[in-house]
Amino acid sequence: MVLLRRTVRPRHLLLAAMLALLLFFWLPQGGERDCGSAGQPCLKSLRQKAAPPLVAAEAPSLIKECPGQSFQAKLLLQYLKLSLSDADDVLLEPYLQSWDQLLKFMKSLGTLISLFSGKVTEKVVVIQELSLKHSAKDHGKRSPLTPASFGLKTGAYRSLRSMVEAELKEGVVDYSRRSDSGCRTLLRLHRSLLWLKLMLEGLAKGPDADGQFKTPGELCRDAYIVALAPHHPWVLRQAAEFVFLALPERQYFLQLVCVQTQQEAAPILQIIINALELVHTQTQRILAQHDMLELP
């Protein structure tokens, strides 16, 4: 088992971060009015880049099973690839399984981030429950499908496109006020996926001109400013600043992908980033086609 060490932070800093995170959970997210405020870009304005292949030829030898930890980069890549099995669509079962691995990654970063990941878990559960409910409605009784599939193998919630079409047809997507639709819920996951992807991009980069690396806290903050801050009110943006101060050091992140040095980590992180980019781009395209990038 790999023993992972984190720098001990002062008690007052952790208490401040905890209070900030509680605010982060329970205050509602900002709507479109926050988009572009304080110089923050809107998600829909991000320029799409041509994504490289999902998994490079050297991936099988680079991405290994990491003993003694729950997060496995190899499984994450498998699920991300499966989610794009259908042309021009995103299959929801492997997409949510990808999030299962990403949540394990987040939870491994400590108690504060683990609490934040609880809100992401809730969003995954919402889509699973909506799928079960819709399957039961189609069958005229409780769905006979096993809990493991959550009705996601067939039916309205099999893919992103089928979910969008079904919810638009049923009128459950509201463009002017908050709703409990799967489309709105998945949009929140989509933004969080971008946050994680941008953070990993920062980890994969080399040092600056002075030979210094940015800390994981700084990288998470930079990614947050682009991906999530435009959709949060001022108080949440300020609260998030404290949370990032409690993140472990860079070496801890490297060990999560079973490496010890930045040189070893860079190609592995790039493979993961490429896979996340493809899924994010496909999801972004489908949501944009239905004008769903700013659902309140």
C-alpha cells in the first residue's frame, strides 16, 4: 500500500475552510446573472479545441492499477471511453460510472473535499432515480431492472440525447427557473468535470520560468475561476478560496496515479486529460444544441 502524506495545516485555517465549505454546500448556486460578473468568463464562451485521441498508444503500459487505493485511473479511462460508444452521443451509465471514479479521487484528497464531493454524489443519484422513475412509468409498475443499471441501459435515460428529448417532450426542463430535471442536474456535473480537467491540466504542466510549480490549491482556484465561479454568487466564490488552502501538496496528487515524480506523471495525466476533454466536448455540444448551457 502506498502511504500518502499531507502537510498539516494550522487549526484556524482548517476551521475557516470548514465554515467556508458549509456555505459552499447550502447556499444556492447563482444563475445566469453571475455569468461574466467580476471578469469571469461564461462556460458557453469557452473555445473548443480539437481533442487528441482518447488513449495514446502507450497508455496500456503507462496506466497501471494502483494497489491500496480506491481511485483507479485505468477504470476511469475505461468508463470515459465507453460513454462515447455511440456516435455523437454520451451514454449515461458509463458516464456516471466515470463520476464514481472521479468522486473517489476527490474523496482521497481529505475531509473537506470529501464533503464537497457529497454534493456531486447527490447529482449522480438524482439522475439514477429519475431513470428508475421513468422506467417504472414505462412498465406500468416498479421497474424490474437491477439497481446496478438504474434503468440506464435502455429507455429515456440511456444517453444524454435520449434524456434531453424525453425531458423536453414531457416539459420538465425549465429555462427560466430552477427545476429537478436530469438536464439541469447533468449540466452541474458537466461544469464540475471541466473544473477537474482544468486542475489536472495544471498538474501536468512543468515549472514556470523560475523553476517553481503552482500548488494544487492554486491550480484548483484557477480552474474554479473558469469552470464554476461564473455560476456562483460572490459569497460562494469567497468561501471557495478557503477550501483550496486545505488541499494536500503536489506529491500527494502524483501518488494517486502511482508515480513519484513530475516527469512520470505528465504523460499519464495527459492521457486522462485527453479522455475528459472528449467527453466534455461531446456533452458541451449536445447541451449547446438545445440551449441548455445556462439552465438556472
